[in-house]
Amino acid sequence: LSGGTKDKKRSWLMPGTMLIESGELWVRVSYTLSPDREVSIPEAGLRLLLSPQFTHLSWNRQALWSTSPQAWRDRSLEERVPLSVLRDVVSKRNVMWTSLEGDVATIMIVPFGSTTNLRTGSSAEEIVLSDFLASGNFLGKFDKGTAERKLAAGETFTGGFTLYFLGAEQKAKLAKFGV
């Protein structure tokens, strides 16, 4: 697998794989990193370029605190938040699922692991779903033990998510569960 640093000053190449599987109403994207030497990887994930039809975002995530001001749009469960809010705050951490919503379609994104991180990309139409491995300065240091993790030579790291394309009927059924 290859990639580049966020500042676009260096590129990198590392042994690994990327797998994309699909069904009628879903796409599963996974990646595995298998470094041949010890490395520190601040973030491993995938960028998604969004269609302009997606204007709102919902998520469920681990609570960072017991209460937050109503205007913050930072509770553990948020529904139909304008995408501009994510652009203003830049990121959400420990997301268990998120959905991108438009007038006609909804995409639900569920990470492979228990949580993932969601942040803005390099353009207004781009989001990044990722795992932070060595980024101790990301949103404070609440889980510093995992944030400072490095990959040893031969160690494997796997991440990814499944996108579910929801029509009106599936969306209505999920709404009954409070999703």
C-alpha cells in the first residue's frame, strides 16, 4: 500500500493489502498494513469523496462527557446535523456508526472495529474514516495508551468499514429502533 503524509511532503510504501467487496446494497472496504520495519503511523484510513446530494450527517459515538451544551452538536447520538457542522469542528472520535443523508438516499457507515474516527478531508466534499495509531495530540489524550501505539516489524493492523445504501423503506425501519 502507498500513501502520503498529511502535509504532502513525503510519500510512503508499506506491505499491505486493500480489499473491496460489494453486494446489491453494500460495499465493504478493508485494509491491512504489515510493515517490514518498526513504524509510527499517525492515522490509517480511507478518504471518501461525497456526492453533493448528501447534506446531513448523523452519528452515534462513545460519550466524551456526560453533558455538553445543546448548540455544540457533540452529544453521543446526533441526528441530521448539517455537514457544515463537521467542517466547522473538523472531527468526531470514537464513532460507532455514522450516516450521510440526502433527500433521496442515505448511506450508513459501520466500522469493522468497535469505533472509528470521522474527520473532514482536504476539500469540502471529502470525509476521512480512520483509526489513529500514533497521534497522541488528537482531541486531547483520553486514550493515550492506544494513541501512542507503534507497529513493530511483522505486526499486522487491519481496519475498514461497510457502507450500507439505505432506501426510504430501510431508513424508516431503522428509525423505529432509534437509529
